[in-house]
Amino acid sequence: MRILVVEDEPDMARQVRDALTAAGHAVDLAPDGEEGHFLGDTEPYDAAVLDLGLPKRGGLSVLDAWRRDGRRFPVLILSARDTWREKVLGLRSGADDYLAKPFEMEELLARLEALTRRGAGHAAPVLVCGPLRLDTTRGHFDLDGAPLVLTALEHRLLAYLIHHPEKVLSKTELSEHIYEHDADRDSNTIEVLVNRLRNKIGASRIRTHRGRGYQLTADGDAA
């Protein structure tokens, strides 16, 4: 999944990015409200972490603009000002959750896991597609109960597929959700990753729909 982190404190931004990357996400950083608004308005994110006390443009202004422009990705607000009035204002401005600084990184990860699951229409922490399972609380895949060993990009791609099971996903959409903003997005790489995943989970479990994209299916034997 691809996450936008809008945070002006360099150490905090780095810590959040490193934790999210280790959990299997693609992460883009924005150091101020203007860049954060631009990225959120022009790139397809699965969730955003948004600080309120930002230079150039405040977090609530950024959030309000995103929602007015129809950006629907879940937003987790971060703030050092832990007052109930600010929480209410943030939630009423379109935030989905609120976390006061200082916080434990494990809590931020857990809250984002829940937001990205719900954003894709899932309530349970374990996503299942046939014999394939993703435990979102640990970020681990297994197939028929056996752990899957995946590279970082394989994990990102398979995670996005299992968040959208049985849906045909284009190469463009897959590229947009597994790579960072400044990454070289080569559509041929998606084909390579899909072929590598087929070798690990079974060729028939990821179907090719020519001219449309790929589909993760529970019924791997179906035509």
C-alpha cells in the first residue's frame, strides 16, 4: 500500500517512513503543507499521515482542500496539541483518526493498518483469498498455512491484490500503489513481479485479462 506522510519534523518523518517501509508500504514524504496538498491532490494514496502544525499551509487547511476536491483516502492526523476540541475539529474536517504526539510507533502502524483495510472494504485483520492469507497485523503472508517468502516489491504487489480480490487491476493502478512518487515506474516490471508471484503462489491464482490487467482469484483452477 502507498502512504503519504506530511510531517515537517525531519527526525519524526524519517522514523515514520522507516517504520512504514519496514511494514511493507511505499512511502512518500512531504515537509510542508503546500507539498503535502499537491501530492495528495495529484497522486493515488491508500492513506495519509498528516501533521497539523505545518509550515506554508496548516494541516486542517490541507485536509479540508483534499476533501473538497473529492480525495477520499483515509487520513490519520498527528498533533502535539492533544485537546478534545482539536480532535473534534479534525474529525469534522474529514479525518478518519487522530493520534497525539508523542506516540508509540506500533500504535501508528496499527491505526494505519485498520484505516487501509477499511478503505479497501475489509473489517477483519486477516485477509483471505482462497488458500492465500495476509495477516495485516504482522504483515505476513501464508499459503495453505505455510509462510511465503517475498521481496519488498512482491509483498507490496500481492498486498494490493489481496486488498482488492477478484477485481481486475490495471498495470497503471498497480504501479501507482506499489512505487514511491520519485520511483521509475516501468510497466514491464509489473509483468516480472506477477510472474515471480505466480511461481510462488500458483500460476492460475493471478489471471491475466489482456488489455485490462491482473486479477487475484480464490478459485485458482477456474478458467
